[in-house]
Amino acid sequence: MAEGKKLFNVELKVINVGLDIFYDALQMQNVKAVDINWRPTPKLEKEIEDILDKLL
Amino acid sequence: MKISDKVRRISRGITEASVIMATPTNKGILIRLGFPPTLIEEAKETDIIIAVRAQDQDSLNLAIQKANEMLESPEKISSGDEKKSKLTDLDSALNAMPDANLVLISIPGEHVKDISLKLIDRGIHQQIFSDHVSIEDELEIKERAVKNGVLILGPGAGTSIINGKGIGFSNAVKEGPVGIVAAAGTGLQEVITLLDQCGIGVKHGLGVGGSDTKEKIGGLMMLECIKLLEKDPDISVIGIVSKPPSPSIQEKIIKHISQQGKKKYVLAFIGGRQMQDNRTGGRIIQVGSLASAVLAFAKQAGNDQFLKATAKTSVSQEDLMRAMEKEWTKLSDGQKYIRALYTGGTFTYEAQVILSEILPGLIYSNAPILNVKEMASSLTSEANSVVDLGEEEFTQGRAHPMIDPTIRKLRIIEEAKDPEVAVLLMDFVLGYGSHPDPVGAALREIREAKDLAERGGRYLSVISHVCGATGDTQGYESSISKLQSVGAVVLPTNAIAATGAALVALRGKGNIEKIYSQYLTLGGEF
């Protein structure tokens, strides 16, 4: 089995994707964190998607 | 909604803030919240209303000023924290923090799988708070994660503690020798805060989400977490806190820890039976409630800790009866029902376990467990109702009730108007991510509810429980004092509070012997 990054007994380094209250909570505890101002990728109309599929 | 939340958080003196469009619905909510109808009605539909209630003039002025600032410059909504990143996608975040070892995900469920699989391939562990991730997606994510040695906490995991740090909704608890795997968010918060009050610290509390212990997922991450906790030399007692897993998964977990586990265990399957596994020489204790889980952890830590935990978190049957008698003797004849207004899902579950044993066949809920009837509408209580205000029907388009107390405040008043209601039962959850003062935000309504009953010639009993640690910024002791100052009874655990509420409604007649032996104490055999 592959090994993931070390998590226990090392410094936590967190990326927050979503609710900023969770990022704020990490900041309050002096946990190293970066926050992503995440937005959903706009969905292509099915018709345009089909045309692009044919073209590309 | 975001501006309202930001304004509410500016100062402790601000007890209510709504910055909303003056639609008829929103105007209706503000009037129900007690803002002057004449003033509210003046607003046109294209207006924005800033409605603030504060404890002092300075807080009021500050709130209005900040609300105006945020309305004029929307970019200030998320300002006030200069350290905040302006990153907009995962790749730039990974470039900014190439050694990230955890990603906390709280985005709509349909977008989770793509991000999660990408992170698994980079060996990065994740806590996924998002709901509505399909069970098929969850299985695919977790199977790939296991192959890659990656930990997936969730989906639907709001609470974790890793290396003593709270992730998501969590509490400022001491670090110590306990490690917990939980498939129950507020259940984990209840256990870690009560342990903290008893002087027992928690190093890891790993939330795996409610679906992990279902047949389809097979407890994949629960087993991975158990293995990790077994390997951590700082952990001497491992706990599992969960609604009962499907039977085959429960058997698999117990078999694993019986045969391969070396450490002491507390298995808290809420609503399950209490027993000690004699084959393992008492190494494994199984209990059926969050309250008895705390006693079991203390027992595993040593006799001194057990005595301390008993003193700190228990109330004897006689003392509870005496305290509740003071409540039920004030009730009028027609008052007979319990209305539980919960913000925590696990608290809703545990209360149903207890109330349905005392009042079999007489409990309703919008999130019913076995032997509890489903409410016809979540918006209207019937007979004895246990309402989970964190369920989807209440959170669509607005924040969870642990963050935004508005819905519960309205419901407190509505329940108080029903002359058949004897007791309101409520939880108040403190800690990271929660409202800056959940108790303070509801005080006015609790007072009003009691006044309303009194004007109708009745007495309304309010039984409550505060889930919090002394280190939480909301103030554990001060939250309790505030509730007591408006005549609410505060009990040390949710399970005791639910039992107390039943005693009040039944005027002490409920058979609570079984509740005490099964859920509120550790049996004599321990």
C-alpha cells in the first residue's frame, strides 16, 4: 500500500476549500492554513459540449 | 446572509443582526423576531433592511457602521483578516502550500469527488464536511484513499481533532492520551468537552462521517483510523463514538479490535447495550450513550479519574428527581408535552433513544430513529417532538443553526404559545465554528417564552445542556450562568437533560431506573 503524507505528530498544514469560518477557526489556533475562495466551474451547455467534442 | 453573520460576529454585545432585502418573507421574519412592525413595514421591496439588536449603544453603532461599510464595498465582507488568501483554485493553493498535509472541504457535494481524487493522488489527507456526496462517490473516494494510504474524514464530518488541533466545528480541549474515531459530529464534541472538564485530554478525534459504518462503505475509514491510533505511542485509550453501525460492520469492528487491538477501548454505540468484554480482560468497554462513554473513558484512565468524572458529569437519580420536582410542581394540568429544539444531530439522536424508552410510541421527530414516529411537518411540532434544526429543510439557503440561531429563536416562541407544552429541551454548542454566543443569542426568546406562558396562567420549564469546554471563546461557565439567570435548568450532559425533560413532563412518574442503568451510569460489573 502506498503511503500518504505524514499527518500525525507533525505540524498541520491545511488548505481550506469552502466555509471561511473553518479557516478562521484554524487561524485562531495558529494552525498554518491557506484559504481558497472556491467557486464552482461553470457548466457548459450540453449542445456546446457536443460541438466541442466533435471539434477537439 | 454573509453580511448578517459578519455583523453578528463583530462584538459580543450584538445579539441579533439581519442585513436583508425587504421582501415580504424577510419582513415577516423580522417582525416575528420582535423588530417594530411599523418601521419594518415602511421598507419597500427594493430596500435593504439593517436590523440590529445590541446590549449597548456602542455595539449598536459599530454594527450599523460595519454593515453600511460592507454594503458599500462588498470586498469588505471577507476582509478584516488581512492574512486571508485570494487563491481561487486548488492548484494555486497547492503551489502556495506544497507541503500541505490536510485539506478541509466544505463545498457542494456534487463537486467533492473531483477534488478529492486529485488530492488522493498527491497523498493528501482530507476532512470532507460537505453533505450530499453520493454513496457511490464516497466508496470510490475511500477505496482509492485506502490504496494510497490517505485518510478521508467524512463526507459529512463536521468535527475532528488532529494533533490536538480542532478542525471544523470543534472545541478548545486539552491534549491527552485519548484518541477517538467518531461517526457522529456533536457526539464527538460532547465526549471531548466532558472529558476535558474531567481533566482528560484528547489528542485525536477523527470524524469519519455517518455513512462510513453502513454496509456499502463497510467501515473502511473507521478501521483505517483505528489502525492509525493503535500506532500512535501517545494514545493509550481508543474510543469509537457512533450511531449503531450496521450489524455486520459492528461485528467486523469489534472482531478487529478484539483480535488485533492492543490498547484499551471504549465503544459508544448510541442506543446500544452496555457491556464489558470479559474475553479481553476488561480491555474493551461497550456503552450506549455519550454520557456513559465519558464515564467509561475515565474508568479506562484509572479509578481516580472515574471518581472525578462521576462527580463532574453525573447527577444521581434522587438529585435529578428533586431538581425536576421544582419544575413540574409549577406546571398547569393541561401541560404534558416535551418540545426538543436541537442544533446538534447526535444530540437529537441520543434524546430520541432516551425519550422513546421512557415514552414508548409517543415521540415524534423530523429525523426519527427506530420506534419514533415521523413528524407530518418539520415546521409544526406535535405531541412530544424532537426536532433536529440542522436537517436539510431548515438549512437550505441559510447557515446551520449552530452558526445562525434565528430559526430556533422563532421556534422557541412558537412552542411557548402551545398550552399543552410543559418543557422545552435545548442544546447549546460552543467552540470553533459555532455562533460567537449561542446562549446570549437565545436569552431574550427564552425569557419571552416563559413570560408568554405566565401570561397564559402557565409555567414553561426550560431544560438545557451546554456542550463546551472551559477554553472555548464563548465562555462555558458564563453560558451556563446566563441560562440560569433566565430560569432555565442546565444539566451536565445531553442524556441527563433528556431524562430530566421526561421527568418534568411526566411529573416524576417515568420509569427511569432502566435509563440510569443503561445510559447514565456505568453498571456495577465495571
